Amino acid sequence: MFAKPIPGRMTAAAEGDVVVLLIGMRINHFRGVHHWLPVLAAMPRMLRELGRNKERGLLGYTLLTGSPRTYYVVQYWESKEKLYAYAAAPDMFHRKAWAIINRKEKKSRQHVGLWHETYVVPEGGYESIYADMPAYGLAAATGVLPIAARGRRGADRLAHRSSARRSG
């Protein structure tokens, strides 16, 4: 259940661009549980759905809480196209959940807030280091490498280019 730390210093094995989606909710009024609980329960269902279908493009995610009121997920995707395709797919739960939320928006808005931010980070625009940690974040989504494979300094890791980018 608890991942063991990987000894030493590691970096994420990500190659190419990285798509990061931050998505979350804020409980505005705890007493409106029938408004915010379905929203809270929807995300784990979507993550399970994506976990069963790796071709959809979700590489990994981390569930986080900002306070007793705020909950969010950091998601790593293969591409923005796959993220958008999942969000719009009529046969996937996201579309159904979003339709329900839109229908209830006026009543629910005062009880639950929703937000998301999407970032497409080009290769050379990210770097990572994990010291005596289990695979976490981007490394959990893409795998780990010994830090020497990408450089001991952040500037070296930011300068890394995948072989596909070097030859193209």
C-alpha cells in the first residue's frame, strides 16, 4: 500500500511536451452536501474509467487537498488532443457529469465551486528532482531515471532534449 522510497536522486523520465491538468472543487457551504457530494464523487469515477482505458491518454495523477473545503487532482496527459477528446467523448462519464452539473448550476453554484487549469509545457520547460522519494507526480506518470541521466543541475535537466527532438 505504501510505496518504498527509491534511494538517491531521481528525475522524471518524461520525453517531449508534458500536458498538466489541475482540476478541482471548493465546498462553499458544507450544509449543501447534496450539491457538492456528487461533484466530489464524480472525479474518482472518471479516474477509474481512464485507468481502465490507457489509450485515452491519462498518464497519471495525484489527488490533493488544499483545505477541508478544497480538493483537486493534478493530472498528466499524453497530449492536449487526448485530454480534449476525453472531455468531449459522448460515451465517457465526463460528458454526462458535466451535463448534470450544467443543469444544476444555478442551485449548486452557491454550494460548490469548480475550476481547472491546463498547461502544455514544452520539452525544455520542465525539470524534476526526487530525493529518496517513491515515484511521485510527473515521475509516477512517466517513470524515473537516475538524475545523472538528465544532469545534476536544474539547468542541465531543462536543457535535455529527447532523441526525437534532437534528430528532427
